[in-house]
Amino acid sequence: MEKFYTSLGLMSGTSMDGVDASIIRSDGESNYEPIFDKYFEYDGVIYSNLLNLRDKINSIKDLQDNSYQINELERKITLFHAKISKEIIKNAGVDVDIVGFHGQTIFHNAQEKISKQIGDGNLLSSLLKKNVVYNFRENDIHNGGQGAPLAPIFHNLLINQNKIEKPACVLNIGGIANITLVISKNNEDLKSFDVGPGNCLLDEWVRRHTQMKYDENGKASNLGKTSEVILNQAIDNFDNISNQKKLSFDIKDFDLSFVKGLTYEDGLSTLVDFTAIIIYQSILKSINSEENKKLLIIVCGGGRKNLSLMESIRKRLPKNIYLKIIDDYKVDGDFIESQAFAYLAIRSALKKVISFPNTTNVKKPSIGGVLVKNY
């Protein structure tokens, strides 16, 4: 019988506004149980410092030139993660065996073979007196992969544990949108890739025009009118990017220049339809219409709450493709990524594979993560 471990997963996404924290129990294989989830918002100083730093980092040289600021912010980020880890462990009333510490991504460029997350796993382990796994992506990149996406193996677990009929597709709409196609229980049969922008362009447009961080429920975009001319040009330009066979994206692969000059609401409406079309086209490309005459798309991530975006995707899908949110299966769609890294931390500590050729383009199934043991 497999041993079960209690693991805390800590994930901060491209929105950079806070940390999702999740405690789960799992054997690192086919069983898991969610125990406690909580979101912790960054204070205003950390949030603004992260956004400013990300704007400065566009190359490996920029990482070197800004090393002092990176190190200073890394320490602040780690101290914040230590504080919230102690709080969630206390709130949950359980002890944890291991912590999966993703860190905050400030630069990702698969072509240049680098994915930089800030967060000091050694310091976090020392502060918490816990085993910590961090730096999940480096080994995948070292073995020819793109370092992302890493959640597909957890998506497969969710599909199997909830007895969802296959084939099924998990669509995660975070800052970047990604797709996992689950055909069987076998992890090596998984197919996954980044689609393109998820919430990142929408959120950036909102931040530039208002004091808010996002368009709640897509209300503002519903007040606007999409510019079809601009939309079609943007889709053509994106096709040129995607034809470079990118499997993973960074939010800096996209910009808002094509909606410059539109009103706030019209810009949002155009961006919603742009994002929806990219997702819709990727769904169609990821499946074989003959083999998959009926396909269920299960949506997770913050984008599932944008009703305008969801409707824009739904109305484009053929009748044989169904869209549901993961919450319909009594799974909290806000914490899939943090639960995934709690699960990956267990697998990493057990030296089990976390990435595959059909998910990250890695040469062979690969382990990942660096384990800091608490002696």
C-alpha cells in the first residue's frame, strides 16, 4: 500500500497579486484529498515591486543587470510565503510533510532555455522547519523541454478521480491559457500545451485604464463593441507567432498595441473575443474530430469567472464539444494550480516523473524539482 503524505502547495501566477495556498493528502500517484485552500493577497509594496521588476526583465542580461533588486525582492517574497504557510497550517489544524514552493515567475523564455522564478527554497525550509521542493522547471528545460505546462499530470488525476468520461480536455485559463487532453489513465498519453493569452491581456488593459486589477465577471466588456477589423488582424498576427511551434508562452509574448485607440469597453470586448478565438482554435487543433466525436471541456482558473469570455468561447464551439467548469464536480477551480504543486512536490520528493514529451516537449519523461531537507 502506498504511503500518503500531507503537502502544502504555494502558487503565485502571472497576475502577481498574491499566493494561492493548498494543503492536500496524496500518495503521489492515483489518490489525493484536498484538505484546505486559502488565497493570500500580496501587500501593495510587493505587488508594485513585482510589476516593476517584470517590466524590466526582457532578457538574460536583464536578469544579471537587476540581480540586486531580484535578490532583495526574493527575500521579501520568501518571508511572505513563510508567514502565510504558518498561517494556513495553523488554520487547517494539520501538520505537513512537505511544501511545494513554485515561487514567482519573472521571466520565461523557452527558446532561450530559461524560466526564472524568484523564491529561496533553502530559506523557506529553514523558516518553516519543513522539507521544501522548489525550482520545478529547471530539470525539464535541461532535458530539452520548455518547462511548462507542469499541471497536466494533476489534471489527469482529477479526471480519473472524478470518474469523468474520456476523452476530456482540461482548459486552464490563468494569465496564460493551457490545454490538457486526457485520453487514458496513462500519464504518458497526456497531450498538453500553452494556448496563448488567458487573462493577461484583459487584466493589463484593466490596470492601465482603471484602479482595478481585473474586469469582474466580464461586466465592462459586455458594455463594449468588438472591432472586427482589428480583431481579424490580431488573429492573423497571432497565427504567425503560434506557427513557430511554441509550446509554452510568457505574457511578454503578447502586447496591447493592437487595441490602442479603442475605448475602455470596446478594447475589453475586442480582447475578450481575441482570447476566446485563440482558445477555440486551439481546442479544435488539439483533437481529432473523427476520434473525438464528443468531447467535454472542463474549465479551471480565474478566466472561468469571466462570463463574457466563457460565452465568447462557448458560442464558437461545435455542438459535439461541451463546456463545463470544474466547480461542477465539487472541485474549487481557484486552487487547481496550488493543489497541483502540492501533488508535484510529493512526486518530486519520491523521484517520480512530473513532465512528459507530449506535455513540455522534454526528450523523455523527467523528474523535477529541488528538495531541501529539514534535518
